[in-house]
Amino acid sequence: MREISNGGNQSPQDPHWPHMQGYGEMFFWHPVKIFIYEFFTLMVLFSSVSRGIDDICRLCCHIQGQEHSLNCSWNSLSDTEHTLYLQHLKNDLSVLNFTAPLGQNWLLIHREYLVMFDPYHLRLTAGGKEVQLNITFQTNGENVLLQPPILTPVEYEDHNIVVVKWEHQEHVSAEQEQALQYRKVGAANWTEVHNDLLEPNSYDLTNLDLYVEYEVQIRYLPKRSSNEKGSRWSKTLTFCTPGEVPCGLLDVWRSSVEGPTLRVQWKPLSNRTERDKILVYNVTYVHGGQTNTTEVQSCHIQLPSEATNICVSPKNQHGLGYVSCTPPSCSDLTPASGIKVWVDRSGGIKVSVREMLPAPEDPHTYLVECKELIEAGNTFLNWTRFPTTNQNLTLSGDFAPYVPYEVTVFVLYNNRCAGVASSVLYSQEGAPSAGPNVSIHLISADEAHLSWDELPLPHRRGNITSYTIYLNSTEHSLQQSVLGRNNCISGLLPNTAYTVRMTAWTGAGEGPPGCARKFRTGHITYQLVVIGVIFLLITIPLSLCTIWVVRRWIWTRIPNIETNQELIQNNFNWGLEQQEDPNTPITIVEEIEPPQQAPKPPEKIITSGYEKHFLPTPEEVMGLR
């Protein structure tokens, strides 16, 4: 700041005198501001030891590679264009400018534009804001960052010791202080090791979890007594601790779908319990009275449907882990009123147990099975166990909208399994993407029967609640809502062309109509004529055939009743006329023997049995009866 003094030529009457008094106040506050600035600068430098250069560096530069180019970077990654101005402060005041592409947060200034050991002024501008920095172009110069040490592959010693090693950058003294930090992969916080605890070029990490991935970084620390900024953190080195025999239990479950084969699945162990890379899974089961053993690399296997005593154990290079067995086959689903499954507003699937289930023994745990329903059949299951003390459970996972999921709740006891609830749910419903295809069967001239199949699963997009029938003709239209998959429509006009379409409804709304179907009703008079002709064509031949059979086979065997009655009556009258008067004298007549005649063969009498029922007997003829 340029110093301003009174000079003795001005007096209090000078119009500029009040302003000069303000400068006196500035001379008082200026040392205070300098002290505050230096205090905060020291605090920032002190905090940089623990927080790292990346946290405070708005514009950082370091000498890179054997070409000794100057690499400058900044924190902002916005789409604003950044321009870096470089001014040489020693011999000339020339200014160079460099522009970074959009989205890039660094610029490389080549060695040809720089002079070793000379001071430079840097100014970075973007979006009306700027950041300034003075540097001395040399390794570990003023405000110039060092390149971090180079980490080399770790070495393993004894049971649980990992040795981290590194190499120093060229032109950097081994006495330069360093700091090291490490953490589990995916963890939020680092564990930092200060220079006082580090050995020259190495550090032993102990008490690490077995077979867990770790990452480590290292950097040079800034010097508090100078403007040497140290370095940024090095690139991350990832390593995995050595392993042992797996120590965790597998979560094994069997498919509840009946079929020729049984699908058994299990969830992989966590890195903490695997302790090393799992090579295979050992599966044992009993089938046909024999114990069988097989090994698979995947987390599922197909077994005969009659297989029992199914157990699985993981195996790594150190040996086999613990054995986990599937529960017994679950009994048929017996719904329980105390279990409720539903979808909340956020699309998550909830399970609630409102009361304990009545059972002969206490349940061991609950198991909720969730599988996606697809036309080709679901091959993989997702299940979650939760203790019976929990009364509410939220299933984890990303449930796709408009996709049906079948959620089944099982109760696992010590020696048996029972299903208690099952529902088909959608995390989010939508209107159907297609309409049903309808089939038409005409019942009469004014009535038709409609039937249709269920929509395929990919087109439902929700639970179907109802259907709507749209029936149109040139003279009238009909709209009707139905619940089932068939319906009879009456009151149609005879000899009329109709077009029918159908739509399906879910809780989210109505879907598009299906394919249009056309039909025409028949004419009533025409139908009666057709029915009458068909009736005559059937009855006339039957009548003629019946008459022919009666005349041919029955009438010829039945005697004429009127002829028989006349014969009987004549015989009776003849008998009365031939009777003699009792007073007439008897004349003795000489008997004359009739001439001998050859006997005639007896005539064959044909009777139909009809006479036995209708002709009079001899007693009736003589009047004796």
C-alpha cells in the first residue's frame, strides 16, 4: 500500500482534510489486519497437515515429469470456461494466457515458457471470479507442490501384517516429512499415520481384517517455517489382506415351486466371512436312499425334486467352511389373518405381522420370498429372513415399476416350514399397455356371448380390476363394465352389423382397446323358416318309415275283428233255427257210415296271440259264461 502523509501544506480548513483524517485511522487498523491475516494463514497451514492440500488449494501447481512442465489444477469442475494468465515477474512483465476446455480442471504449461528459479504470478479467471498465486519455478519452490512419493506393491509378513513401501521423488530429500493414510475400500473415513510413526520408506499395517480390500495413500507434508507446500496425496494403492477358511454361514433356500427338479439357491458370503476367494461350493443331498456330493461354482443348483437333507458349504484354498442346510419342504399355503403384505407410497414392499401365529411350537423365524413374475418363468429368487420379534419388515431392493412381484411369507420352525401369506404386488401400477382379444358366439338374433383371455403379464402393468365392453352399430352403441372374463349381451337388433372392442382397467386407469371384432346378428323370420324346414325334413321321413313298418310287420298278423264277430253270430243263429219241436215224433234213421276218405294233413294255423285276448271262448259262445 502506498503511504500517504499530510505534508504540512494542508490545514483543517482544507476541504480534503476530513478524508485525510480517515487515512490516519487506516494507519491504526493496518497492523491489526496484517496480524489477523498472518494468524489465519498459520491456522490454515497447520490444518493442512491433517486435512491435505486438496482441501484448501483453490489453485495448485507442481513440476511434473522429466520435462519439468508446470501442471496447475483447481477444484472447480463446472462447465464455465477457465483461463490461466502467467506473468513473468523478473525481467519482463509479459503475460501469457492459456484456456482449458470445458469440464477440464487442469492446464499444463510447457517448460519452454518457464525459467528455472524465476518468480511468476498466476491468475485464474472463470465466471467473473479470479484466483491469484505467486510461485517460484523450482522443485519445492515457493507455492510449488511436490509430486507425491511412489507407492510400491505391498508385502505380507506372518499372519496379519501388511508392509506398505514407497519410493521418493527425484530431487526430494529423504528427510522430507511424509504422512500415510489407509482405510477399507468403500469406507468414509481414513486412518492417518503421521511422519513420527513411519519407518524410512515403509510402514507395517497390523490388526487388519482378514480377506478385506484396503486402500492406502501417501504424501509429502508442507513445512510450517516456509512456503514449501509439500504434495498432494498419491494415487490410491489397493490391496487385499490374506485369508483363512471361510467362517460364515450361507443363507440357503429352496424353491417352493413344484416341478420335475428342485432349485436350491444361497447367498454369497461377505468379504469379512469369506476370508479368501471362494473357489467352489460343496453340495450334499440324499436321493434314492444314497448320499450324493457335488461341487458347483455358482450360487445355485438343480437337484431331483425328491432330494432331501440338502446342505451347502463354501470352499476356498484353505479348506471347507461351515455347513448350511435348507429347511424342509414347506407345506401348502395356509393363509393367516395376522400377516399383511402391501406397497407403500414410495414403492417399497412392506410386510407386517400384527399377531403371533397359532402353532404347536414357537416359530423360529420368518422368511419373505420375493420373485419377479415373467412369462418364461422366474429362475432366481430373492428372500429375506427376519426374527419373530420384528413386527414390520421392508424388503430391500430396486423394484421396477409396472412389473408384477409375487411375495410369499413363510414361517420356519425347527423341523418344518409353513406358508402363511402370498400376494402379487406392483411397486408402481400403470394403465395396461394393450386390450384383451374378444371371441363372439351368437346365441340368437338378439343375444351374443363374449369371452376373452387374460392379458399377458408384460401388458398388465398392474392388477386388473375390471373390463369395459364397447359395442357399436349404425343405430345404437353400448358401453358395459364387467368383472369376469365372459359376458352375455342381450337386446341386440336383428340383422344388424356390430363392432366390439374391449379395454382393461387397473388402479392407475384404463388401457387402450384391443383388436376390433365385427359380427352380424341373424333375422328372426328367416330363422323360424329354417327351423320349420329342418323339422319337416326330419319328421316326414320318420312318419313314412313308421307307416311302412306298421303295415309290413304288424297289420298282417292281426285278424279282422268284424269278420270274426259276424261268423260267430251266424253260427249262433243257425243253431236256433235247427232246433226241433219237442213234440215232434222221433223217427229212427238208419245210420249209414260215411265213405272212407283219405285223411287230410292238418292245416297249419297261424296265430299272432291277438285272438287269445279278443276272440270269445267256447263257453262264451254257448252262453255258459
